[in-house]
Amino acid sequence: MGEKKDRRVTLQDVARDAGVSRATASLVVRGSSSITEQTKQKVLASMNKLGYVYDRVAASFRSRRSSTVGIIITDIENPFFPELLANMQDRLDELGYTMLLGMTFESADKQERVLETMLEHHVCGIIMAPVASTSSDMFARLNQLSVPCILIGREITGASADYIGTDFRSGTRMAVRHLADQGHRRIAFLGGTPHTSAYEERLAGYLDGLKEAGIPLSEQQIVPGPPTREIGSHLAHTLLRENNLPTAALCHNDIVALGVIAGMRDNRLSAGKDLALVGFDNIKEASTSNPGLTTVSVDSGQWGIAAATLLHQRIAGEHRDDTIVHKALALEHGQEQGATRIIFPPKLIIRDSSTHFAGKL
């Protein structure tokens, strides 16, 4: 006769061992702030003692709602996202949520499949850095399903979704003025995906900066491309081969700028001395690159905290608490009822890549 299989430890077992009600034990595992620390520790001790494991999937089916938040980004290899995600996860953990991460690699088809998978897992909300071709129809469907969505970094025209980002236009304008104030007149704008709000706003700021500095626009100095390290290196090689290297360049993001630095080095030239260079984002690598990269800081970590907090308030049906905005600017969409834009101000961080130009201006 075989041994009887051990019975699975239930939440009722935990509650009985801890001397509390099952409802109280349930509040503890769901991270409720209404439970005293003493009671929480007593329940956690019983869970550890009995070997209880919280079955989130079963809980989801019982309530038809999970405590899992879906996070959709374009590319985890972009160092911009890890800092954002780290802060976002810390905040979601504080609020009692788990995180389900999906990547799209700028593919609308992949984004649709990732979203479908998350909805099948009954996520209670979505935080998304959308691909360039995202349709506003997606957000109408999420609204019908009562799944709140927060957009980060890119806005989608007609989408009834909250948005968190920075003032890209102001950031590129101050970068161009920084270069113009040092005498540069041939300032290129390199990289970026056209027809996205992030690119169009950056481009508008670039044009503003040129106009304010009295520099005539040269269409040849605007060279879009995927915001990757590879495109930055490719653009550096191309500009050098065509003997069309400007004296200064503003890149769509730091990854493109770091690619330009590598491309210059391949040709025995130095970013900084042979080309004044400015990036955008202020990823950690910007401060350790050689030369140190001047960049526009967007405070991506605060994006993550604000996105997690705002999504929690949407899930709970609460009004937005402006304390999450910190020093950001919060604006209500005129055409999107109830949607919020939280805009963190950019800051120019000046390093050697833009201040040691040795060429002829």
C-alpha cells in the first residue's frame, strides 16, 4: 500500500495556525496596507512554517482579476529600460503587484501577441512603450475590458490612455542651444524613428534651437534611423565616407550617440575633439563612456515610479494623486476624458563629448 500524498497547505490552514481569520490572512498575501505589522509578521511566520505557497493563478480565476501587471517594452537591450523597470518593479512590489514582462522589438504583430497573452492571464493593468504603428483601436478595446493602460515615452493619437514622459521638445532645443553657444553652425540630428511622438517632438525642438540661434536648416543634416548603437556607428562611417561630417551632432538617444563614438574611433577620430556630440536619456553608460557623453537627462527612474503609482490608482478606481508627480507637470487631455499626461522636465548634463572640440568652426 503506497504512502498517502501530502495534502496541499491552504490559506485556511495558515489562518488557523496564526490565530487569525481567513480574510485577514488573505489580506496579508495580497499586500494590503490595512493589516498591522504585528499581524502581518504572524501570518508570514505561519506561511513559512507550514510551507504555504500563494497560488496567484487560482486566485485570478476565482476573482476574474489578478494582481499581475503587464509591462510591454520595445527592446530590453536598450539600457534606457532597465533603470525604468527596476524602479517600476520596486514600486509595484510595494503596492502588492507582480510584473509580467513582454517585448515587441518594434513589431506591431509581436505587440498584439504579447498583449493577447497578458489578457489571457487576466492582468489587471498594462504599462506600455508602444511600437510606432500602434493603432488607437487597441486602447478602445482595453477600455471595454476595463483594463487601464499607461503609455510611457510615446503617445498614440486618439488613444484614451494616460501618458508619462518628458518634454522632448524642450530637451533637444536646449541641447542645440548648448552647441550653438559654442560656435557650432553645422549641427546634425542623427537617429530616431519617424512618425512617433518621441521623434517628432525631438525634431521640433531641434528646429526650434536652430531658429533661435539663427542657423539655417539643412535637410541633409537630419538623418533618421532605428535608435540603436549599430545605426549610430553606421551613420558615423557614412558621414565620414561622404566627407559630410558636421562639427556637432545631437542624437535621438544615448545609444545612437555611443554608436557614433564607436564609429568615430574606428576611423581614428575622437568624439569630442573631432565632433561635438550630445545624446538623450542619460543612461548610466553615458557617464562612463570615453569621452563622457553630454546628454539630456529624462529621469527614467521617476517615470517607472509614476507609472506604477498611477496605474495602481486607476485599478483601484481612485482619482490621480498629484503627489506622484513630484516635480513633473500634469496636464489633462482636452480630447481624452479623464486621461492624464505627466511630463517630467529634462535637464542638460554637460560632459566632455561636447566641450573639447578642436576643429575649425
